Amino acid sequence: GAATGNGAAETSTRTRPRPSPLPKHADQANRQGATDRSDSSVLTLDDVGIGTRIRKFLLSPPALLTAVMAVLSILLNRHRLALDLAGGRLLPMESLGQTWSSYLGSWHPVGGGSAAPAPAALAVLGLLGLPVGSPAAAVSLLLLAALPLAALSAYRATRALPVSRERRALGAAAYALLPPAVAGLTQGRIDVVVTYLLLPLVLAGVASVLRGGTGARSGGWLSTAAVTALGIAVIGAFAPLVHLLVLTVVLIGFVVIPAPRVTTLRRAVGLFAVVLLPLGLLLPWPAVVLQRPEVLLQGVGAVVPEQVPGWLRLLALDPGGAGAAPWVGAVVLAAAVLALAVAPSRAMLPAAGMVALGAIAVALLIRLPMRPLAGGDPRSGFTGGALLFAGCGLLWMVLLAARTGEPTRQWLGDQWAKKLSAMPWVGLAALSAAAVVVGTSGPLTSGPPAGLPVLAPSLAAELDRSDTSVLVIGAPGEPIRLTRSRTARFGDDDIAPLRATGARLERVAAALRAGQPGETSAAMADVAATGVQFVVLPTAAQGVRALAAAGSLARPAPRTADGRPVLRVVRPVSGAELLGPALAEQARSGAAPPIAPGVSGVLAPAQPPRLAVRVAPGADARLLVVAANDEPGWQASVDGRPVPVVRGWGHQVAVPVRGNSAEVRVVRSDVARTALLLIEGALLLLVAGTALPSRRRLNR
């Protein structure tokens, strides 16, 4: 019994809970906490239906931003929904093959012939035209989709800012509706539109390059630098002034922005990439910009009259001209001033610097009127690109003030903070209404643009078949366009003519406008020697006077589509002309071509810049005169032996020919152009390959 009692006591002792220093139920709580901690490291997947995912995507800020901007773009362009847009500064485009031929060629039949390089914008448009079949369709799609594309560009560029997605979308919408952008779009200013689309992304890339990257994203910094260099090169191809502003930001930022020493090498390589690679990709276009500073201030595009607004309207981001609603841009300036007053910070200094640079560029454009590259009266440059640059700085300041957690509510109070939160919507409504109402105006349209003469179909076919030229003379102060086989196309006004050519064409135009008998006959003989078959005059009265004064050197031709008179030159030299000894001596002396009918040479069926002519036996001291301006680079040979190139009629290429039968060849050396194209192609492949993200970055 005792044993049994002892066993029971021992059993009760074993089953009795031992004292614990923890509170009651602490063990259970600890176990529960451990379970919670272990569960927190487990990823729980919720089964979300496809409908929920689609709804979340459609209601996300970027999707709503794209949809709203697409609707506004349709309303803005409701009268120009086509794939052949032209007008304003946008001349009609050539076909894809002709665009590439113009860019790759070392000689251009513009202004009587020019060896100046074609604008690099032709290469960009040629690349854009590859997927859709023509540069015209590519440019039209770009213009029609400019608003949503620019909004997405700005939204993407602000991803590094500590701002909510909703506020980023509001800022991107404000950028897409800036008055200089809408004005540039409706006026056919492709240089402003390209700047509008790429500037936010380029500035974001510049900021990333100046930071030098981080260890967590090694490999990404180099591709970012390459993509940024490509973007800068594209902007430089259309808007050299904005290119210069971006380079100024890069150089100042490299000196001013502090960075860890471990990123010094990356920053140096990035600086090299974004400064030098775009210049290499644009070769030899930067040389034209340096030699002819008017290109820097006026950009790429046709020569059009410019309207310079007052300084108060410029403060409201109004560049002037059609499509720009006056004063509506003041809401952006007011928002930036309010942001600076409510939430000032040192982070706003770079944005303020951008605004200052944009203001300096605007002042230069207005204070330095220059004569356009294609001729005409001196005029100020369009301020749209510089105002876009300043607008980026203003909106950057607003977004910095709207950072999440900014103590504006404590500074203003609840009542004023609520009123302030409604101001962005009011400003966006004003910008949207102005864009839709005023943006429908402007010269950009479908089909042949206003102001550009359209020849009768029979004349256009004859011009193309005979490979002769057409001379289009505008009113005094407007450019004079001389093109072969067609009327003016995009890029023609950006090919630098010889300075003597511009002066000669102005003398010819003045004589034909005046209609004086002797001067008109001399002008007709001059253009005939250059290969001109049709002359378009600005008014009917001037056409009547010129036709009467030209005598037997010209005949009337069908008018253009807009009613301008057209004169047919009786005997144009389409390619080359073989002159006898008497005329050859006259031509080599620099005299003007003969006016008397019947005094001429023998036409040779050949076309510059490559001619091969078989000359029959005849007198010595003959001269083969080519319908092309004389400039360095022409080479000639007779029966395979090099001969010197001389000058005929004061400005044309000419080759002396002896009395025996001979084969005369006249060509232009394109070795330098080919070498530059090879360098440019190699750089493009290198930069494009570097711009592709690495596999390691994609895996992340």
C-alpha cells in the first residue's frame, strides 16, 4: 500500500505543471508569434481573376493617362487624320528609297547642285519609315500620336522621383499639353515635335549618367548611357539648339553634382558617351551647324514666316503662331512659383537652372535674327524648343513640391490644402481646352500644303521624264527654291547652298519679278544653262510681264494648282552642253550665257553628278559645260587621262575638249562621304548593341 501511495505521489508530481517565470498563456503566445514570424516569410498567392487584373490595369495611372491623351489627340487632329501630312515647316516627304538616296548621296540637285551634306534628320526618318513603308506615313503617325507618346515619355522619365503614380501622371499630362508643344505640332515643326517626345527621357538618362550608377545595377549604367546618347543624337539631328542645351546641362552637372569616388570612372565614361557619341553619329552634320550658325538657331524644316510674341506671352510659354493659345501656359508658371513658395528645397536648383537656360535660349533666338539657310530675309528662330526645355524645369519643380510626405498641409492648413489639391485639375482642364479649341488651326494638313506650288500633272510628268529643274520664285523676302525633277521636298531647305548661288538666284528672281526686257532675257538664259525648264512666279501680273520681256526664250505653261503663272524655258540644258570655240571662250571668261536665239551649243544626254559623253571630232578649244555648280570635288578625264576642271558661265563645271574624238567623263569624288558613312554605321552598331540591356539586368 505504501508502495502504491508513493507511486501515486510520484505520478502526480510528474504531471503537475512546473512553475514558470512567464505570465500565464505566454508559452502559447510565443508559439503563436513564432508561427506568425515563420508565416511572414512565406509568399502567399491570391487567386485573382483575369477580370480583376484587367480592371486594375485599365484603371492604373499610365493606362488612364494614355487613354485621355489619345482622345485629346483625336480631337486635336480631327481635321488631319491621314498618313500624308504636310504644311508649315513640314515639306512633303519623298519615298523611302529617295529619302535614303538623298541622305547617302554626296551631291544633291538643289540650288543648281550642292555637295553639302544632307541633314541627319533624313536618316532618322528613313529608319522610322522602314516598318511602315514610307517616311511620310511614319511622320504622320508620329504627329497624330504625339500627345500620348509625350505623356508616356514624361511619365516614364519621372519614375525616379519620390512621387506617387497619380501625381506623376498629372505632371506628364501637363507636359503633353504645353502650349509650345501643341503649337509645334499644328505648325508642322518636326524639330519641336521630336524634342517634345524625347526630351524628358533624355534628361532622365542624363541624370542617371551623372549619378554614375550603383553597384546593385552594374551593367545597367552603360546601356543607359548608350540609350541617352542615341536620344541626344536624334534631338541633335532635328533641333541643334536643344542638343546644345542638353550638353550644357551635362557639362555643368558633371562639375557641380557630387558623387562617390567609386563612380568616377563610370561618370567619366558616361560623359564621353553622351557628349561625343552623338556628334559621331551625326557626322558630318555637326560641321554644317558650326559653319552655318543659322541652322543652330532655326533648326530643321522649311523656311516660313515667324511671329515673335511679346515677353509677357513668352513668360506664359506662348511661342507664337497658329495653335498656341495665349496666356494659358501661365498656369504652369504659376504652379511652379507656388511650388517654390510652399515647399522650397535645394533639390529644385537643377530645375531652376533648366528654366534659366531655356530663358537664355529664348533671348538668343529673339535677339539674333538670321538669314535662313535656303535664303530669304533675316528672321528670328522659333522659341518652341527652348520653351519646352524651360517647361520641363517648371514641371520638375512642381513635382518636387508634390513629393509624398511633403508637409504642405501643416504649412497651409486643411482648408487651403484642399483648395490647392484641386488646382492641378483646373490647370489641366484649361490646357486641354486650349489644345482642343486652338490646336485645330495651323498649316499642317493632309495632302499638298498651302503655299507650296503643285505643278499640273502633265508638267510634273515632263519634269520627271526630262530630268530638268523647276525654279519657284516667291514674294520678296521668301526663299527661292531650285530643284531637279520635282518640287521642293523635306530636307531641301536644309542643304547648304553655295553662298554665291544664293546671291545669283536672288538676282534672277528680282529680274523676273520686275519684267524688264533686257534683265529678264539674261535671267532666262542663265536659268536655261542651269537646266531649268519651268519657272513659277508669285503673281499673274508678274507672269505676264516676264513672259512679254523674255521674248522667244520662254512660253506660257499651265498654271499651278493655286493659280500661279508658270513659264516654260525654251531650251534648257538638262545635263551638259558642248560649246564651240567662240562660245567656249565666252563661257570661260565668266560672261553670261548668250541671249540671242540660235546661239547655243550641242546638248549632251547625261546627268550630273556622273556624266560620260562621247564627243565627235571637231574644232579645238571646245568646252563641255555641265549644268551643275562648280565646287571642290569634281574630277574630269578625257579618254581616261585626268584633265583640269574649269569654270563656265561664271559658276558651272566645265571641261576643255580638243578636236579629236574623245570620251569625256565628269564625276564627283565620294570617298570622304563613304568613309564618314562607314564610321557612322560602325558607331551606330556599337551604340545600339551597348544600349541593349544585359542578360543579368533582364533577369533582375
